[in-house]
Amino acid sequence: MSSLSKAEVESALQGWTEPTLQTDLVSAGAVKNLSVSGSEVELELELGFPADRYGVELAKQLRKLLLAVPGVDSIKIEMDWTVTAHTTQHGVEPIAGVRNTIAVASAKGGVGKSTVAVNLALALAAEGARVGLLDADIYGPSQPRMLGTDAKPESTDGKSMEPVIGHGIQSMSIGYLIDDDTPMVWRGPMVTQALQQLLRDTRWRDLDYLVIDLPPGTGDIQLTLSQKVPVSGAVVVTTPQDIALIDALKGLRMFEKVQVPVLGLVENMSTHVCSECGHEESIFGHGGGAQMAADNGVELLGELPLDIRIREYADNGNPSVIAEPDSTVAAEFRAIARRTAAKLSQRQRSYAHSFPKIVISND
């Protein structure tokens, strides 16, 4: 009987597509070490996306895969993940205390962008990442309600603000600074300045990801923000409806113009399942997000149902990922978060955080 070779085990790994990365672990560079001794296999993985919760399922799938290789009797798997900083638009200054920024945009109101943003942030945190959420919708801030907190930001030095903590993530919003019924009657330049202050005057604490809930639209404000706020990658939210897809495409094109990579699309309200009879119906059309993703060479990160509980939980300050962590909807949000982080992990790394600033003086 021939002895087991490392090449055989590596071949098995190369022949299996990891669902989150959507490629094999060898090609993704996730295999840090692989050793074979007799019938024993030791596999050390280093993922570029948070996987505290998912790692258990991934290890189970890998054991099943490798035990099917003839000659393998014992498997030891060690898994670690480290989130590194990735590049943003050229010439835009990084944010202190933040490794990566993920912009969530819709280009059209009413498609559930803010609900997706808060659940995305909470899902990343549920996988072990340090996460922040910036509510960039100055005119219609909604994240304070969705996070279930109305605390006022504190300042220890009179110059900067401490982020407000909600469900374990750091957050900042103009909604923390004004009353709920106070309208923001500001022109574009004032809005841009206010957002810059919220972004850079907040003392973010060692974040792996800062999720930015952008205001709807693709006008002057959104374009200016995209040019001044460092963005590692963007997620575009749409519904299957043709009218929403037209605007979502404009959002995608906007990010292309300012050289921000679109990590993928999220199709919200894909289908509705009646809570009484179980009948399923595609109220806003079917397959629009998938078709748009295919036509534009981006990934469809996930499809979310039109579910009354998603709305109720968000309105009550306990989004789905928190309120029903074991539900199908929460699982889909976590899958979307993992795919988003995994797509970002495959992008070019930034070394701006790694090198000191060098100042040349004639003195």
C-alpha cells in the first residue's frame, strides 16, 4: 500500500471551492501550512475575514473532504484569521483607528439600505471582528433607532467624540446630537463638512471595519463624500424591481468613477413568504439583482426576503442578527457579511498603517 503524499491532500483542497471565498483555499492563499505524516494530516489556515462562528462549520466541511482522501485517518486543523488594511482611493487620508471602510449605498431610497447596513455591521461583529457604524445620512439618520440607543456622545478632551456603543459595536450619527423631530435644513457643503467631522472627530477604537451607511442618491453630496471619505469597498443594495435596478446601476457607476471597488450587490425584498399560509411570491420581480450582477461583473452577495420581522426588529432597536441569531434571515445576513469581508480580503493590501511618517528637515 502506497503512503499518503502531501500532493494528494493538496489536490483535494484545490478541487474544493470554499463557499465564502468562492475559490479553493490554496488559490486564495489561505493555507499557511500543510503537513502529512503517515496517515495524519495537519492543516493550518489563515483566513483574511472574520470567522469565529463560521470556522466551526468550515472545519467540519474540511474534515469530511479530507477523510475521503484514501489513506487519511487523522486530521488536525488549526484556523486563525486576521483582518488587514486594504487600499482606498488614491490621495484620501486614512481614518485613525480604522483598518477598512465599507460603504453601503443604494442610490435610491426605500430599498432597505440602512437595515442592511446595521445587520451587516452586527453580523461582522458576530464573527469576531471589531466593527463601527457611521450613519452618513445627515438628512435622515436612522441608525440610533436601529441600534436602540439615544445616548449623547461624550468628549474627554473637548475636541473629539467617543463613539456610542450599541449592541457591542461603535457608532456615530448626527441623530445622537439632535432631537428626533429636528430637520437638518442644510445645503450640500454643510452636510459634507458635518460628515467629515463625524468621521474624523470620532475616536474610533482599533476597528477592523467601519461600515458607512451612505445617504441615498448619486448627486453632488454622494460624489463629494465618495471622493473625500476613504472607502475600501462598497456594497450596493437594491430590490429586484426594474426602477430600483436602474438607480442601483447609477450607484455602481458612481463608485467606478471614483475608483472605489464594488464588492457586490445585495438584493433586498427578493421574495415574500406569507406568514399565514406560507405562499411565496416575488412581489418586486424576480432575478433582477442576479442579472445586474452578471451583466456588470460583480458578485451577488445575497438575497434577503421581504419579512415583517426584519422591519419590526429594526424599528425596535434589535436588528435581526441580534433579535433572532439562529433564524434563517440572520444566517443570510451573516453569509452576506462573510462574503463581503472575503471579497475585500482578496483586494490589494494597504501598508499606510505599517510605516511611520518620515519628515525631512534642513535643520
